[in-house]
Amino acid sequence: MLRLNLMLLLALMASAIFLVHSQYESRRLFTELDRAVSESRRLATENQRLEVEKRAQATPLRVEGLARDQLKMHSATPAITQYVQDNGRLETAP
């Protein structure tokens, strides 16, 4: 009878240790999942902010202003347009 009681005690202790370990692991994984969800939300917000900033940077008025100021570009006018004909001669617009 003593041997059976010791075996049952050992089984109970092993079961209790396994239960504690399982609960600890479950809590650890839940915390990790919560952190991952928070990071996902933060990255989604950052992505939306960057998309808005990208759209703001690509407006036609801003691109034209940068072309004029930084690249010293001008709008094409007939006075500065040159046309090439088949015979290889270069002609200026009338």
C-alpha cells in the first residue's frame, strides 16, 4: 500500500508541475501575442502616415515647383521647341 501511495504522490507532483509549466507557457505566449498585435497596429499606423506623406509629396504643383527651383526647368513653349524632320534637318518652331 505504501508503494502505491508513493506512486500516486509522484504522479500528483508531476501533474502539478506540468500544470504550472503549462500555465506559465500559456501566459508567456499570450504576452508575446499581445506585443505582436501592438507592433502590428503601430506598423499599420506608420504605414498609413507614410502613404499620406507620399501622396502629399507627389502633388503636381509640388513636382512642378521642384522642377523649376532645383532643376531649373521651364515649361515647353513653341519658341524653344525644336522639331526633327526625316531628312535630318533641324527646324525651329515658327
